[in-house]
Amino acid sequence: MIYLGNIREWITAEMMEHLEKSDGDTTPVWQPERWTGRPEWEEAREKARPGYAHRNHDFQQFNSKSRDMQDFKFSLPDIPGDDREKLWWFVKLLPGQMQAMHFDPHLIETPNPQRYTVFMQDFQPGHIFVWDNKMISDYKAGDLYRWSDPMCYHGCVNIGYKTRYTFQITTYGN
């Protein structure tokens, strides 16, 4: 992860209040149908099968198609030096929720992808983020990071007492 700076001013009180009060889309951790039929995904699917295939884990997310985001207006943050097309989503992890180690399958079919993460709050004990066998902590609300490898395995878990919020962006195209 490459630190690009802090965009705390982009995070508004209204945005955080909306995320806190909204449920978002419940997304299952184990989604085998997303991983079948493509040889480049089979390795990831087989890695996840033993630990997650028979469990009912999920997490919350919001994107442009989410019911909870239809009437909420906000501007996407500026990404220094990257004004290409953007896919975006918020991730809301309640205490006890997680996203298992994975890579994002949408990147395989996205031309020239680049990933970014904005931490929506200061680091809280128990908010764990792992990417490419590394962990990040001591971040501040608004810290913006570019992923050095958008296809690396990553995951997160909230074993803390407060809900964890991040904003994820994929830019793509030429």
C-alpha cells in the first residue's frame, strides 16, 4: 500500500451518519458461483472452500446500485493523477464480521485496474486489514492508499467494538 495523503475533508458527517443508519447490501463471504468456470479463479475458490464453504458469514457493502445509496448524493474523491473511470463501494464491517482472504474477480476483466482504499475513521483496536501478507494500522480518517498490486490477496476482520468503515475504489481504462 502506497500512502497518497489524507482527504479527511471528503468525509462528511452526513456521509458517516448515512452509513451508520443504513444496512447496506448483505454480501455473503462464500460466493462459489462468482468463482466457477474461469481457470484463473479456481485457485482462489479452492483456497477458500475448506474454511468457508459451510459457514454463513457475511458483511455489509454499499455501491451505486445499492438501495441505500439511491437517494444519497455525494461526490467521489479526487485521486491524484488518476482521473479514469471508477467503480466504488463502501464496506461496513460490524463487530464480528469479516471478508476472508480473496482477490477481487472484477479486476480480471477490468482494463488496467488500479485499487485505492480510503479509511473512513481513525484506526480502532480490532480493525484488521491484511494485504499481500502485510497488515496496516495506525491510519487516520481520510488516509488514502493506492494498492501496489491490485490483484493481491487481501482480507479484513472486525474483532473490535466499533463498526469499521472503508471506501474502496477501482479505476480503469487508459
